[in-house]
Amino acid sequence: MTKYDVLVVGGGTSGMMAAISAAEHGAKVAVVEKNKTLGRKLLVTGGGRCNVTNNRDKEEIISHIPGNGRFLYSAFYQYDNYDIMEFFKSNGVVLKEEDHGRMFPITDKSRTILEALIGIMDRLEIAIYAEAPVETLLFDEGKAIGVLLEDGRSIHASCVIVSTGGRAMPRTGSTGDGYKWAKKAGHTIEPLYPTEAPVTSDESFIQEKTLQGLSLRDIALSVLNKKSKKVITHQMDMIFTHFGISGPAVLRCSMFVHQTMKRDKTQEVVMSLDALPDISKGELTQQLQQLIKNDGDKSTKNALKGLVPERYLLFALEKADLDENTPLKQATPEKVTQLIEFIKDFRFTANGTLPIEKAFVTGGGINTKEVNPKTMESKFTSGLFFTGEILDYNGYTGGYNITGAFITGRIAGMHAAEAALALSNGLS
Ligand SMILES: Cc1cc2nc3c(=O)[nH]c(=O)nc-3n(C[C@H](O)[C@H](O)[C@H](O)COP(=O)(O)OP(=O)(O)OC[C@H]3O[C@@H](n4cnc5c(N)ncnc54)[C@H](O)[C@@H]3O)c2cc1C
């Protein structure tokens, strides 16, 4: 029977990096993947272009991992986003930077990243078991010793790294299999929920599709708690859809929609949309007074043209009970105030997000307090390591999730290799 030093379960983003790291640290490594091919999720990332990491400093990266980002500090001190960039560069992959520090392969193809990883795994002679779904992990006296495959075969190893991902986009293979094994090893699974997901709403303007397809650029979107305090605000773009809202600002708010509903024990949460976040209410009031003075004879619609996108303006006028064809100067001060209020603070309710399967990322997962942040090893079962989305951390879109997956993979691979080699040298 072949026995490996390190066995990685899940040949996805973090599993491939964990395997490479373990092999680079001298271990005999195997990867077990249920799909025919490795890295299926990696291929669809970044719209097929793979936003592979982010070119900002540690603190900023961690602040963009709002779900337990602090857990990653120790790992970041051993291997960080700049190391990821250097890793690809030294393996012949040229990366380029786009807005907000987002890094992509210069080819604009995820396949470039995947092929590089597979090439390195080949070179390091990492054994790949493809189309080999793992049924369960094998334990002996509180120690992980291998896996049992669905076809009945078992594979043994000194250390096992579980990199089976979350539950987002299950057609790529991440169906959440690892959670039950972690539970069996004594871990707590924090409730799973969708993050980086479009937000749903029952509001009549959504149900009636009044604004469907309308994009708003550079708006500020906030989630409010039951005391009407802003829990979070994101200034980015958004779009109205047939079920609610989507786009970058919305995806970033989505985790807070769930958290706020849970904290406030409600089925709904109030959101506030500021269509002109770069000017204050006072400045907008002055601007409107100027327009009333200079263009007051024009129809309200024409006088206010360009203030916000036309469809949104018409919606705003309706909400403020202003007739679009009446001269602007006839608008009463109360209605102008109402219009300003709407543009700066349109409030509507959201009742959740699309399900995990349609989210980009899974929130919740293995409680990070139960995992050693320096090594990614389980605090309950020796020789068992966890990496990537299965852990209870989650980042915004922008390269932060792949960064987390690569970094936890790197660290787990390194420490699993050290532990396995120490075992085989009779050191522990
Ligand atoms: C559409 C989409 C786009 C995204 N774009 C980006 C982006 O551009 N940048 C970014 O940072 N993040 C992005 N993400 C998030 C990012 O892809 C994930 O956070 C990351 O891939 C997680 O890595 P992982 O290794 O934990 O899991 P995965 O990459 O999902 O890998 C898990 C692997 O385990 C295998 N597996 C599962 N169960 C078993 C089993 N029983 N036996 C054997 N193998 C098993 C799966 O088949 C899979 O290959 C995106 C996500 C989605 C859904």
C-alpha cells in the first residue's frame, strides 16, 4: 500500500497550492479530487480571467476580508499576496494590475493560472487521484491517517489537508463535503450563509420591475440596523434586477444583510441608497435652488436632467410627488426637500440574498478558534489541516478570496510537510 506524507483532499484553489507547498518542503504528496479535472472553480473566477490576488498591503487586504480576516494575520506573516505574485512570476506567469489593486494574468485567462499550477504539480511529481470522491476521513487514536474513497479504496498519509471548499457554485465540485468530516473530528461548523451574493427584495418597485436593468455608478449603499444606524456603507456601482439589487456595492453589503437580520432577529433589513454620495445634502439643496432660479421655467424633468440617470430621476420625481412636465419653479419647498431626501437617502427593505449556490462565496464554516492560525492544523485532531473556503473566513470580491485560499494552502502545506517528515524521522 502506498503511503504519502501529505494527502490533500480537494484539488481546487487552495488544495493545489497546499500540495505544491508540501512537495516543495520535501514531502511525498497526493491530491484527491472528485472531478475529472483540477481547479474547476478557479477556471470560472474573475469572469474567466481569475482575479488571482490584490496588490495592496497586508492591512488593507485583511480589512477586505470582513468575515474573520484577522484569523489570517499569522498566515500572512509567513506568506503574503506579494509572495503569491512572486510565485507566479518565478513560474513564468506575468500578472497585471487593474483598478483597486486587482491582479490578473496578462493573458486575461484563468487557464494560464491553472496550467501553471498543474505544471508545477507535475514537476514536483505530486500524485493526482482524479474522479476520486472522498467518502470520509480515516482517524486513528485522535489522529488523521488518510481517506476512504467512495469506490472503497483507502489512501493513507501522515497528514491530511482538507481543501474541499465551501458550498458556492456546487457545479464546480464544492458541495460542502468537508464540513461533515470536520464535525466528525470535533469541530464546530458556524452556520453557512451566502456572501458576495445579490440581495433580494419584496418592495413593489422591485416586484413590478420598475427599475430593472438600471445601473447606478459610484453610489453609496448602506445596510441599517433596527436602530437605523449604518452597519456598513460601500461606495461602488450597483444594478437593479428582477429580484432585487446586484453589482459590486451590493455584493459587498450582502454579508451584512444576513448578519444584521440575524442580530436584529428580523426577516427584513432596511437599506439606504445615496445616489450622489460625493455631495452633501446642503450642497444638493444649493444646487437645486440654483436650478430653480436659472432653469425654473423648464419642465422639472428637463431642468433636473443629468443630476442622476434619467430613469432614476423619473422614479425619484414620482416618489417626491413632483410632476415631470410642470415647470420646476412651481415645485413646493416641501417637495424639493422630499426629492433631496430621496436622492441622498432612498430607503427600501431587503429580505435576504440569493442562496449560497448562487453566491460567490460561502460565509460561515469551520470555527477558526479551533484551528491553529500559524499552521492551519486542527486543535483537536493531529495531522489534520484545513485550508480555503471551508474555514469560517470570507472576503469581498477583488482577489481576496483566492488570496486567502492560496495563503492558507501554502501555510498548511508547509507545516503538514514538516510534521510528516518529523514523524517519519521519528522526531515526534
Ligand atoms: C463565479 C465565481 C467567481 C469567483 N471569482 C473570484 C475571483 O476572481 N477572485 C477571488 O479571489 N475569488 C473568487 N471567487 C471565490 C474563490 O473562487 C473561492 O473562494 C476559492 O476558489 C476557494 O478555494 P478552495 O480551495 O477553498 O475551494 P475550491 O476552489 O472550491 O476547491 C474545492 C475542491 O474540492 C473538491 N472536492 C469537494 N468535495 C470533494 C470530495 N468529497 N472528494 C474529493 N474532492 C472534493 C472540489 O471538486 C473542488 O475541486 C469566485 C467564486 C465564484 C463562485
